[in-house]
Amino acid sequence: MKAVILKEPGGVDNLILADLPVPAVAPADVLVQVKAISINPVDAFIRASRPLPPWFTPKAGEPVVLGWDISGIITEIGSDATDFKPGDAVFGMVHFPGHGQAYAEYVAAPASQLALKPDNVSHESAAAATLAALTAWQSLVNLVKIKPGDRVLIHAAAGGVGHYAVQLAKYLGAYVIGTSSAVNRDFVLGLGANEHIDYTTHTFDEELSDIDFVLDPIGRDTFERSLTIIRPGGTLVGIVGNKAVITEKARAKSINGFRQGVTSNGDDMRQLADLLAKGVLRSHVSDTFSLDQLPEAHTLVETGKTKGKLIVTV
């Protein structure tokens, strides 16, 4: 099968198209013929990391294959994977955190981390709604439990995590404020945001107060400034940054602070599948690439300026 391997950590030139054996299927796994792969900033982070972080755990001598987000068709099932059958269209984030090996024509995936793809959703849209959508879901639903009437601020609202978070917060009944550049104003409002703030010309921490919840995929000074607008007892969830620093600085202001780490979870994927099927949640795919164009996708995602998601079709 065709796969893209990481020759060594570094630049995009180290992503090499290669031929690898089709992976073996363990009893709890299914073999997925991949139709679409989603690209995330963490993919580029791992590619460039020297050394590789300890949670990314290829076996000794094993080819390093990046990626976690897939949508495709099951071609084989393990003896214990009784929830699926060959021919099922499925999607999910597999082996995260860990060695996902998603940049390939076939992926052996734990059945417990997948959900059936809704018939009315394309493989491209389904692959998009994996790591990014799970991050938003696990932050707003599992961790914080956003309530109707909550005042919610979503930073980078036009991005991968952000554009799902805006839709989920609105679905949960929140009053949603999203930040982005002016060029994405209509996009963010179209997702359901009640207000938009252009971060290039407006200072959100001078305009907002009494916010119940902030989702911050950016970190740095955005994190520090966000702490000044959250009401006592409110919550900030950071997607990047040091967990202890986020918790301690938030606590000093009587705020709940969390560093959210996403994990593979089939139950959560089934919740997202239901929302996608109903049209409550929509994926915005801004660009698609072929497998041999993966380096271009990495270059683009590293800009931090992409709208919605980048997808590789297989």
C-alpha cells in the first residue's frame, strides 16, 4: 500500500511517499481502506519535533507514519470487533495520543475508536470532524458542560477547533462571541456566533467582561488577556500551553483553568456523527490534497491561518 513516512524529524521534505505492507488486524481492530485524512497543527508539530515527544510512540524499527484522522471503508474485522462489518463506512481519530499511522491507504484501527459515517456526510467532511471536533466536544461538553445562556468566547473561531466549537456552543444554547480576522467575519457569524471581534483591529479584553467560558487554541498573550475578562468562577480551557501554568494563573483570579488534551473515544465520535447527520454540525473543508501533496498541506497548516480544515484524499 502507499503511505507517507517521516524519514526523520524536520522539514516537509522529510515526508516521503513509500510502499508499506498492509497492516495486520488485531482481534479488537478493523482494517479501514482510507478515503480521506484530516491534517492538524499537531501533525506538523510532531513532524518537526527533535526528539519526538514521549507520547508519540512508534515501535523500534517501525516506519514513522503520522496522522490520526481518517474516514473510509472497513475491509476486514478482527474476531472481537463485532460492532462493525466489512463494507461499513466509518470515521474517527485513531490511537491518539500515540502512533496513529493514518497517512496511508489502509489503517488498522481499534473498533472502539470509530463511529459509522452518516450517509449524508462525505468522507472529506467526516475526516475533518475528528481530532478538531473531538477537541471542541470534549472541552465544551465533557469537561465544562456549557449551559444555555452562558457567555462563551471562542478564539480563532474560523480555525479547525474553533469552527466546530462555535457551532457546538450555539447548539448548547450559549451566547457565542468569536475572534478572527476581518476576512473571516461572515464565516464566523454564519457558523452561529452572536458577535464577531476582529483581533487585528479590536482589543477583546477591553471590550468584553463577565465571560463564563473561554476556549483558547492560541495561548501566549491571548491566554493572559483572556483571564482578565472571565467572571469569578468561570472557566478557561487552553488547547496549548503548560498545564500547571494555566491552572495556577487561573486559580489566582478565582477562575477554573484547564489544559485540554483530546483522546480517542468512540462514544464521543458517535455523538458527533449524530450531530453531523442532523446538520447541527458542519465541516468546512478549505482545501484538499492528494497523498503525494502532503508536504504542501503541512506547509499550509503551519501558517496558522487556515479556515476550517485541510483534507487529504486517498
